[in-house]
Amino acid sequence: PDETEYSISCQRSNELRFFRTQNDSLIAVIPTGKYPQHPHYSMTTDYLFVTCMEDDKTYPTTIGSVSVINYKTHTFIKSIYTGFQPHGSAIDENEKKVFIANRNVSHKGPAPHHNSNCSGRNGYLTAIDINTLELVPGYKAEMSVDPYYIAVKEHH
């Protein structure tokens, strides 16, 4: 957020790398779940959230996790299971929630509640409470086929 460094998700090596913006020098390498996607920084906490869409090791009976990293200390905090094949994420700083779009495109994922006119399986949205770093209980909204990306518009 202060633009002194940036992060890159490395899908092949399953890690997040931090670099200095001044000279692109490597600061830290943090292991993540399998196939890390788009890092999202919280502007009101020290957390960075990385969806790991194909992680089948952290939670062996399912696929996917979200890695939480402290971007100021460059340390791994925890993994959270948010749903099957998480991909897109968006942070609502006012509500203190991280919304996760779970693609659920694999036939191994949970059966959707509704059918869509589109070909494929419906995905769903879940939310992480930024204060507790736990899922918001009971929050699960079904979405149409393959929810890949999500955005939040904050009201001031």
C-alpha cells in the first residue's frame, strides 16, 4: 500500500515473492498453497490475501485455500478454507470482509443448489472476517457458472 514494494504470485513454485519497487531486488519468498493467484492487500490491516485455487495439500479432502500473509513482516499467518477452487477476491475495508469467488469448476466440487442456463457448474461467494481471519458463519451466495473475478464498491 505504501508503494515501497510489490508482490508476485508464482504458480509453478507455489510461493509469493516480495520485491522493492526502487530497484526490483528480492526481499522475501513466502510459501503458499498450490497455484497461488492474485494477491490482495488490505489497506487497514497488515494482511495480504492470496487465493490458491488448486491447493490439494493444505486441506486434503478438498481443493483450494487462501493464504494469509503479513506483508509488513513477510510472514505466513495461516491458511483458510473458503470453498472449492477459490480464485477472485475483493476486500471491503468498511465491512472488514474479504469476499472470495469460488470457481467450483471441477466435477469433484460440491454440487450446486441451482442449475444455470450456461454450460458448467455454478460457483459461490464466501467471506472472511478480517478481524478474526475466519469465515463469516452462514455466508455463502451461489453465483452463476465459473465466478472468476469479483470487485467491491465501498461507500464512504
